[in-house]
Amino acid sequence: MIEVVSTTPFTDQKPGTSGLRKKVKVFQQPDYAENLIQSVFDVLEGFAGKTLVIGGDGRFLNREVIQIALRMAAANGFGRVLVGQGGILSTPAASHVIRKYGAFGGLVLSASHNPGGPDEDFGIKYNIGNGGPAPEAVTEAIYARTLAIDAYRTLRAPDVDIDTPGTCELGGMTVEVIDPVADYADLMESLFDFAAIRAMLGAGFTMSFDAMSAVTGPYAKEIFEVRLGAPAGTVVNGTPLPDFGHHHPDPNLVHARALHERMMGPDAPDFGAASDGDGDRNLIIGKGQYVTPSDSLAVLAANARLAPGYAGGLAGIARSMPTSGAADRVAEGLGIPLYETPTGWKFFGNLLDAGMVTICGEESAGTGSDHVREKDGVWAVLLWLNVLAARKVGVAAIMADHWAQFGRNYYARHDYEGIASERADALMAALRASLPDLPGRATPAGAVSAADDFAYTDPTDGSVSARQGVRVLFADGSRAVFRLSGTGTQGATLRVYIERYEPAGGNLALDTGDALAPLIAAAEAVAAIREYTGMDRPSVIT
Ligand code: G16
């Protein structure tokens, strides 16, 4: 029986870089999840009788919110819901399921790389029919609706069994519980040379994949250990846990330190990789060789033709603005366009749909292609394996070759976490106010040559996204970029992105910290980071 429940708005449901992320306790307030889900449905048109995909990364609260969403989808008139067994769908797998089954859209329940558990984070994101995150116009409309909502529709009905594959009815809607892994694994097999990778693994190539007790465990076991024949134990931390085993499921050098230490040690396997809470990010480390995400994008773009799915070449490359310019040089070499977008995967969707780009990436450990409309951690690992199998050399040799050909973009991101929001806002306001005076200003890295606040005009629909990050540029092409995170749930995080380009033939083997030291000092001075934050060093360097 359909129930229309009166409610009152919450004022804090503004989606960030990637959906709405809040503490679990915030989502546990009565009507909180319901208000957001109803607001999503209220701004959509024409979904009666259509299919909705629902899945999440298995974190704490996943199962409860899935039951809420199922009842509300039925009460709002969806005809069918595809839900991952156990409530599980990695973010790229959800994107693929939406596309493969021609769904109207999907609800992706995740706070991605943020920690999980009763005192940690949860999130809800709406993806549109192309399988990608809703564009800004839609997220803005959802937010506006959350501020005006006065009722939501649900059913009085018992919970649906989401653990047994099969089909059942819920208030006139069909609920289909699907295998979360099979469709995705088939897609991967269609893109990459599994026979060559299997042969490489069979010939003694060793790898370790850290699933960080998050969603990719079942995907990685099926793909690497079952379909590609890597030995059992190749996938570590392979069981998804609601609190990720108390770890922070962010595949970077801080939170995947154990993997990094192993890869730098004497008994390192040939290849190490990790993915995040919901499976869209990736970390790549060769034996003794860390690969920055920006470099990984560039190398994958330069070598993509070696994989069957990309043998026809790339239409173009897109990267988020703070991502290094390494991919730009590859695009130039390939004679294809390079697009620079604001931070957030949602800005790649239109370019991919229009066939203008094939591969996209972000410095935040996200790489992906036109096979889905999300970044995709396991995909990036497989493309690397395909390249290694085809070139028959190690990661370090591939990086050395790449830099020798294109030059090297030394790169680091410094995060200052847990800043009081007013202080972070004041820092950014002061930085923006100083923009006209910055050119010519002396810094430890030389004089500033130009400075601006990045704005993006989407070439497919003309939509404009302004105030996307302050860029401070130097004459030799070095730069520092400043922006506030849009995915945190507590206080503010200042992200400072630092980059210096060293041309081919130059000094390509510097320590990154040494190479960037003057720029780091310049960034700290220009933004008066110590004065505003009280912090004399970043909390995380990636
Ligand atoms: C961060 C990254 C972005 C990324 C976003 C969402 O945003 O900087 O590049 O698109 O997370 O990624 P995920 O879905 O893996 O969390 P922000 O605003 O915190 O910088």
C-alpha cells in the first residue's frame, strides 16, 4: 500500500563533487535518506514503468538504505529495479549495468574512498541513463527540491530478500537481484587481451591487488584469480566489510602504505595495485616504481592501442584541471585533442557521450574510458597488465621510456585536512582577491607569471562552471593549484596541487620532493596557508 508521508526539508543536502556524502549518523536521522531520494525522483521525468539500478559499496547502512530506496522506487512508479546481490555493485559496475540494461538511471550508495562504519561516512549519488553521475544542472535541481520538499512516497511492505538471485514483486514493481560481478567481468574480458595476460601470469609474472576490504574484492578475485589464473592470494583484503576493517579505503601512499612498502622492498612482486571503497579509483606501483595517477593516465593513453578494445586509437583525452599536463603531451604526440575539465567525473560524461574523448583521468587516482561513465579501478589495472603483457618489460622501464619521450611532470598533491570551514573559506577568498596582484610577485619558485580562477565551458552544451580552482602559473610552465574538497564530511580540506615540467633530455630522475621544493614553498607563501590553517605541513601528501 502506498503511503504519502509528510516531511520537512533538511537544509544540508547540497550534493558535493560526487553526490551527497555525510556522516552515517546524519543519514540515520528520520526521513533524511527518504527526503533526498524523493527529491531525486521529483526532479526526474518520464520514469514510470522504467528500470532503476540500485547498488552500493557494502558500507555500513548500505542494506538499510537499499530497502528504503526499493520501497520508494515502487511507490513512485518505477517498473523494475535491478539490485546487486547483497546490495553490492561497484560504482563502475553500476554504471555498466545501467547502460547494458538501458535503465532510466541508478542510485549508487557510497562515500567512495571515505571511511565506513557507524561513526563514519555514507553517501547517495544519482546516475543518469548514460551510466554517469548526474550533471550539475540535475544535482542543482535535486538540491533545490530538498529545500522545498514536504512529502515522500513509500510503501508499507516488508524488506525484500536481496541476498538470493532471482525476481520478486514489490508493490507492482519487479525487483531483480542480479550477480554484481558477472556483467562487469564479461565487459572487461571484451576489452582486454586476457589470453596474453594469462600467459604472462603463467610465465612467472607476479602481482598483488589490495582490495582494501572494500567492494572490489569479489570483482578482483573473479577476474585476476579465476579468469586470468593468478594464484589464490593475489587479491589481499578481498572480503568487503561494512567498516573496511577500520581502514581508510583510499588507494594512495598513505592509506595503502603496506602495499607501497612491499613494492619498494626486496621481495616485491612485479606489479602492485589497489582500489578504493567503491572500486572507481586505482593505485599502480611497479616493483620499486610508484606511478602517479597523472602519469598513469598519460602512459595508458600512449599505450592504449595495445589493448584490443582500443586498437582503433583514441578520439581524444580529457583530464581534470588539477591533473598534471603529462597527458597533454601524449595527446599532442598522437595528434588528438585534450580537454581540461573541472574536478569531478561528471564533467567527462558529455565529452564521452559525444565521442570526443576515449580516455579520461584525474590526479585523484581515477582513470577510465568510454566503456562506462565512471572512473574504473579494475579497468585501469587490466589496461596496465595488458600493456605489460604486450611490451614485455616492467613498470619502471615503461616509465623511463615514457619520460625519455615526453619529458616528466613532477607532481604532488598536498591535502590540509580538518580545517575549520570559515578559515578555509577565508583563505580561498583572500587568494581570489589577490589574483590581480599576483602576476610579477616574487616567490621561492621565481616570479608568478599569471593567475586565475578556472572556469569551464562544456563544448557540447555550452554550460559554464565557474570558480573551479585558483591557478598560479610560472614562466617555465610550473604551477600551483588551490581548491577546497567537495567530498569531505567534516570541516574543510584544502587541496594544493603542485607541478613542474622537466623536458625530455632534462633531469628526469630527481626525487619528487626535491624537484618540487621551491614550488611548495611558493604555494605556502602565496596562499598564506600557515596563517589561515595554523598547520605547518599537510596532513596527506599523495
Ligand atoms: C575528489 C577528487 C576528485 C574526484 C572526487 C570523487 O573530489 O579530488 O577528483 O572526482 O573526489 O571521487 P570519488 O568518487 O572516488 O570519491 P574533491 O572535491 O574532494 O577534491
